[in-house]
Amino acid sequence: MTQHSTDNPRALLRHLFDIAVERALPLHNTAAFLPQPPKGRTVVLGAGKAGGAMAHAVEALWPASAPLSGLVVTRYHHTPPRPDGLQQRIEVVEAAHPVPDAAGLAAAQRILQLAQGLTKDDLVLCLISGGGSSLLTLPCDGLTLEDKQRINQQLLESGANILEMNTVRKHLSAIKGGRLAAACAPAQVVTLTISDVPGDDVSVIASGPTVADASTCAEALEVLSRYGIEVPESVRAQLESGALETPKPGDACFTGHTTHLIATPQQSLDAAARAARALGLNAYILSDEMEGESREVGKVHAALARSTVLGRSCFQKPCVILSGGETTVTIKPRTPGQPKGRGGRAGEFCMGLAQALNGVPGVWALAADTDGIDGVEDNAGALVTPDTLARAAEKGIKLADHLARNNACTFFEALDDLVVSGPTHTNVNDFRAVLIV
């Protein structure tokens, strides 16, 4: 038996996660989408958790004799080591995620400056990946960085989905929602993007800085109202009047621009499914677009697993059930003096799954964020085993208490069941694998 056989479910599940991540690495996916060098300059601009790796890929693949310069911003500690012998031609800086900071603001200001003064003979290569919404932060008139930080934090804790959050972010920004593309005119713009959003909508990935935006100021106001998030009165007035409207489809500023999806959640799920089948397992992909409360999505996966164990589903064991997408976590109010929970979407999914499975034999699972960071902790996600609840009970740990406080990291850390990969230098969002033997 190999280390990845069903005799070692933990290693098998981690193998599938690693395969999914590897499929999304920029160096494996960039070459086919690079344009020819232009008559003039080539300027690389970008933002996202994969930004450093995407910049390195372009440097490695771009002709050595062709001019190349630019600036990309990525998350702190998410710049991969530079390959030996690779000449640096693109500057990579780091900033905060998921709540923006002054470093992200400075990077966005510099990127917007680099877009100025270009000609029709110049090329802008935009490298966009998930996380760019907070990394590329440039508040609209009337909004301070502190305002943006508060609004971002409230959106993250509200349970809003990524489409809702980015509708707001685009309309409160001076660079997102197509505005960076407008600033690059009349240069040719080619956007290479790694999708981390359900449906691979390029206008949602990193709040679409280089693509047309069909959402409206009115929709942004509706989201703010729905979740009870306040903005300064001057900004509200601009939203109500449409003064903060984004460039729309058909706008001349997008003429001749092209956008390529170089890696997607579905491609990573397909790669994991092939790897599972090569090990003799049946593999089923539910969807790459799953959304909803993480714990509730966990319960749905648990129901599928239970019915498969009992032979009542269309899934034939031994099998692995795979899914992707972007779930949400609504942060519950804390009682005075209660510490803030530690965790993210993947861990919350695993708690919901473990609670609903309640020790069903023959079911293991892994859920992790493909960027290697679940929320703001150092783990990518967590593992669920048939004895998760029993081992917790032996330690006097109550899952329900941790679930009530959104405290997944602490719960699975005590069981030594965290998945720790470190930053992966890519991001195709949630990865979930449920193994049934």
C-alpha cells in the first residue's frame, strides 16, 4: 500500500489538497496567455495573494531582451522565494489582508501613478488574484483608510457573500471596478487572473480593477443597508447621486482589452478527482460554486456522506466527494470579556461537518483554503475523522461551545488536526474533500 492509500486517510486527503494547489500555481498556467512584446513599454501591475508568484512567472517567461517593469502587491509573507538566477524586473511589495492597511494604500497609489502617461504602443499586463480587494485599497473621495478598514471588517463579519462585499468595495474605491483600466488608456491592457470566486466572474475577482462593472451605486447602498453598515454622509450622498458609479460594459476605456482566466477552482477540483481515481477511488465533484454559511454547508456534506455510507446515494464507496466555492461565516456577538474566536471558513465547515456526522464510521474529511491561510490564522484548514468528537470529549472539549464562538482553530489545534501548509502562492478558494470508505 502507498502512503496515499485508504489505509492512511489523512495522507490521502492531504495529497488531494496538494494536487489541487499545484494545478493552480502561476508558473504552470501563464505561458499560454502571454501576448507578444509591444512596440513600446511593458508595465506589469497587479494585486492578490498569488501576486508574487505571478510576477515571478512573468519574469521567467518574458523574453530577456524585451523591456519589463512594474509593481505588484501581495499579502504579507506571501512572496515566494525568487528562483535562482531569475532577474528581478517587477517589484513586489506586501500589505495586509483581509483588512487593508497603509502599505496597501501606498501600493495602490503607486500602481495608479505607474498607469499614467502610457501610449497606444505600450502594454499593461495586469496580474489579478483573490485578495486584491483589500491589498489594492484606494478610498474614494470623502472616505479615509480608517473608514475603509471599519467597513471591510464589518462586511467580513456580516455574513455577506463575495459578490455583495465586492459590490460595495468597487463603489468605494478610486482604483477598483474598472477604474485602473481607465487610468491605463490608451495602452493595451491584458489581464491574467486566477479565480477565487464562484462562477469565475472576472468583475468580482479582486473587485475587477481592469474590467467593466455591471453593478451599481444603488446596489452598493442596498448591501450597506441590508447589513447595517454606515458610511460617511458625504459618501452616502455620492452613492445616492451616482457620482461614484463605475465604468460599465461598453465603455470605450475597455476597447481592445483582453482578460484570461489562467487558473480556476474547477481545474483544481478536476486535478484532485483525477488523482483520486488514479488511487482506485470513485471521485465526485459536487460544484466549484458552493456558497452559504460554512457550518450549514458542512451539514449538507455530512448528509451526503451518511447516505453514501448506508448505500442510499448515487455515490459509490470507496469514494471522495469534492467541492469548492466560497462559503461565509457570520461572526456571533461575544459576551463581555469573552475572547474573540480563532478560525475561518474551512474550520467552521469542519466543525459543522463533525457535529452533523456525530462519529459516523468510515468518513474522513479535509477542508482548506487553497491560499494556505484560513481566515487570519496560520493554518490552511482542518481535518475531520470518525473519532473527532470522541477525542474531543476525552480532552473535555465541547464542539458546540467552539462552534458558538466561531473558534475552529482552537478546537482542531487541541486535537492536532489543523492542516498547515504555509502560504501556497496561489488562490482558487475553498477546497473540500470528504472520503468515504
